[in-house]
Amino acid sequence: MRQCSQAKTLPQKKKGKDPLYGLWPLCILCALLLFAGCTEDAGPPGEKPEPPGVLIEYSRSGGIAGVMDYAVVFSDGWVVYNSTYHGTGGFTLGAADMDLLRGLIRDADIPGLEDNYPAPVPGADYYAYRIIVGNRTISTETTGIPPPLVPVITTMDELISRHGASS
């Protein structure tokens, strides 16, 4: 490569002479962080909506295959679940299903039930159920389920099966 004999090279800056050397990336990062929160609308001022309450919390575990199903139904109809065979996910219940579930819970007279309903005779392949409604927790096992809870348990199992991810 040819060089012109009259070309002058610019003197190179020495790293120690620039007082901001090495701080520019830090300054840019700070500016980005400072303005990062200014990109979204805050929404209208006023009261924040209350989160939905929990209508029922349900779990079933055991059986010969070691099933574990868990679901929470919120008062607005949103359901989240985690199931051995149906995966994990969420869905929204329609008004008819919510009315049905509320009616079944009301008819079960949860406040009037005992806390624990064990199976009369122990069994290796039984399911253990836990239902929480309000401040009441009811535990039961296969063959020990009180009759008022049978429709609630059947409906919760059916909801998980019908809306599960692998269905």
C-alpha cells in the first residue's frame, strides 16, 4: 500500500487524558434506565379494581396411578389448574358453569360439614380430596366422601378433564 509522503497522521488520544473515558457507556445505560419507566401509560387515576376472590380451591391426589390434580376457581370465573394428566393452564368458566358451581357449593352446606371424612376402611388406591371454601378446609377420601360433597367433587374433576391442556 502506498502512502503519501505529505499526509499527516492525526495524533491518537491517550487513554488517560479524556476525563470521561470509559464513563460514556455507563452514562448511556443510566439514561436508558431513567427513561425506561416513561414509556407506558399509567392509566386513569382513581381506585384500583379489587382482585377476584377465591370461590373454591380443590385438590385430588392418590389412586393407583398417583394422580395429582389441583385447581382454583376465582369469583370472576377464571380457573387455574395443575394436573398430572391434563397439564397446567387456565380457562374461564361461562356464566352457566359458574352458576352451577356456586349452587353446588351452596347446596353442600360447607359450613355445616365436618373438617375430616376419612375412608371407613383404609385402601391403597383411594383418592384423597381437599376442598377449601372461604375459611373452611374439608379433607376426605374415597368411600368417605359425604353425600353433599359428591356433586362438587364430580364437577371439579369434570372441569379439569374437559378444559385440561391434553384434552
